[in-house]
Amino acid sequence: MAAAASDKARFFLEQSVPELQAFKEKGIFTPSEIAAIASKRSSFEHRINMAGVPKPTDFARYASYEMNLDLLRKKRCKRMGVRGTNFAGHKRVFGVLERGLQKFPGDLGLWMQYLEFCRDERANSKLAKGITKVLRLHPTKWELWVWAARYYFDVQGDMALARSYMQRGLRFCEKEKEMWVQYLRLEMVYIAKVNARRKILGLDEEKKDLEEEIDKDGFLEADEIALPSITAADLDAGRNKTSLAIDDATIKSLAKSPALSGAIPMAIAEAAAKTFNGSAAILEDLFDCVAAFNDVPCTPKILQQILEGMSTQSRQAQSDAIRTACEARFEVAGVDIESPEFIRAFQRARAKLNAIPRDSSESRITAESRMLLVTIPRLNGKDDVVEEPSADPGTSPSVQNGDRPIWPNHGSDLRELRDVCSSIGDPRVNSDQ
């Protein structure tokens, strides 16, 4: 057995001899460095080829060593101006990892290292085969389904395939809470990107301008002729079109699609509520996920549906507290913190928070609900911009500095807001202010 392991190691080591000779001739590595490389490879090869001895970590360390060696080679070639040394070091890395996966197909760490290396090297064919194989071996690992979906969405720009992976993953991991949250986040990110692209293309502005051109009766003026508008995007439609993850034609076709109205996220939230029997904790996680997308127009509608789902569940103390905390966060969701409306929204949120029981069983919910105050800027150190205007304009620091208060004419509300922050233990607000 030892002889067979030695023969295998020698076989793989002999394949690297031409590469090491080229490194020596080009002067990329010194003779002592080449000897160290050969010794290190020999140590790795003998270890991973011995029966009963190798571990998944041995293949992982060997692959990491080859990655670092190839990175060093590229840097030296670039600095020295050496050409013609493309020995494709990534092939050695692929060889090591694939040999490791054949021996340890159940090791997720080795699989993730292989998939991430395929992604970094843009080996799309190998990556697609690897994703298919690892999901067949580990269909109940929700992290793998999420990783595959994020890759096809972020890198390949294929939302249909990403959505397919998420939906297939839910069939195997239906009881995994994080799987539902990640699927909902994927749909919200997609809607946010589509809306951002529409703003860049000026589709919403063009529609608004056209409506302003038409009079109240729905007709143009007598001396006006409706002509098709030509934008810079139309003139540049054919340039770099393949590089867009979401192309312009898709953007325009989605204008009336239910996808932009939040129909898919609402369906996900409804299905999750049914799967987990209306668990308030699950709906709270979905609420927090959606609430992070303040700039998406359909966010309030989705949040409202989640709140309605909470209202239909059993009247338990914990469910009531979670629902009340979410309702408080809903009051300030999407409200500009520098607008006067935020003060009124915060007062409504405060009233809802005061309704949460203060007993020990609800201490976690009460503490986390108070974290809505992260939306409030650091009040100490902002006295020059948020204090109440004084009677004498010349004595106001904000006037002296030429700054306009963030919330003008709301000094009493700001003092009340500061008192509220201090009373519920916001560490960012000094109690002596």
C-alpha cells in the first residue's frame, strides 16, 4: 500500500517538473525556492495518497497552497515583465480539489472551497456541474440552495434560474426559517434593482412629463403634435447590452408586471405564514427583511400584509407584543428622518411601544422593539443643527454657523424625543442633556 501511494505521489509530482524548469529559466523563482516548492508538493502528495491517513483538511490546505503559489507567480511575472509562463496554475487547484471531492463527497467545506474557486476563476461549466452534484448529495442543506441562487442572480444576472433554485430549495427545506427569509430578500433586491434601473433610464420621469404636457381635458394643445421621445438610452441601446443583468427591454416590459407591485414577496410571506402555522416570530423576521428596503415603492404594501397576517393569529401575549413592535416600526418605515413628518410618526410609534407589557416574559421583545431608535441620528453632538430656535436669531448656534435646523419649528418635539430616548435607555443620548 505504501508503494502504491508513493507511485501515485511520484506520478503527480512528475507532471509539475516542466513548470518548475520554466520558472527557473525565466528567473521567476530562485533555485532554493523551487526546491522548497517541490518539497512542499511532495509532502502534500504523499500525505493525501496514503490509505487511511488523508483528511478533507489536507486537500483544502494543499489547494490553498497552490492558490497562493499561483498568485505569487502572477505578481512576479507582472513586476518582472515576464511573458509566456501561463502554465494554468488553476488546473492544479482544480485537480487537487476534485481528487478531494472524490474521496470525501460529503464534506461541505471542501465543496464550498471548490464552488467559490470556480466562481473566482469564472469556470462556469465546472461550477454548474458542481452545483448540480452537491445539491444532489445534500438537498437538505438550505445554505447550498441560497448560495446557488445568489450566484445566478448576482453573477449571471439570471433571476428566473435564481428563483427556480429558491423554489426547489423550499421543497426540501420547507421548515427552514432562513430559507424563506433569503427568498424574500432575493425578490426584494430584484424589485429594488428594477426600480433603480427605471430611474436611471428616466422612464418614470418621461411618463410624468408626458402627462404634464396634456391638459386637463386629456388633449394636447392645438399647435402641438405628439412625437415619440428619443432619449440617450434609446440611442445607446445596443451598446453594452449584454453586460446588463437586467436589460432595458425587460425593465419596460415589467412596468405593468405584478413583480414590481410586490405580488411575489406577498405570496412568499403568505406561504411562510401557512407553513409555520402563523408563527409571529417568523413573520417578524420577514417584516424586518422587507423593512430594510425603504426606497422600494411596494414596501409599505408588503409590510401591511405581514401585519395583517399577524393580526389573524392566536391572541397570545408574545404574538401581541411582536405585532405591536412591528406596528411601531411600520409607523417610521420609509419616513425621511429629516422631515417634520418623522416627529409625528415617532410619536405614534412611541404610543404603540408603550402598550407592550413590561413583564419579564416580554423583556426580549421590549428591548428589541426599542431598537427602532437606530433611525434617530446621534442627538448628542447635533445641538448645532437640531436645537430649538431661540428668540434672538443672533444667539442661535445654527444661525451663527449658517446652518438650517433639520427639523425647523419643532424644538419642543425634539426635546420630547430626546427625553424619550433617555427614558428607554438609548446609550447614545446623554442623560444630563
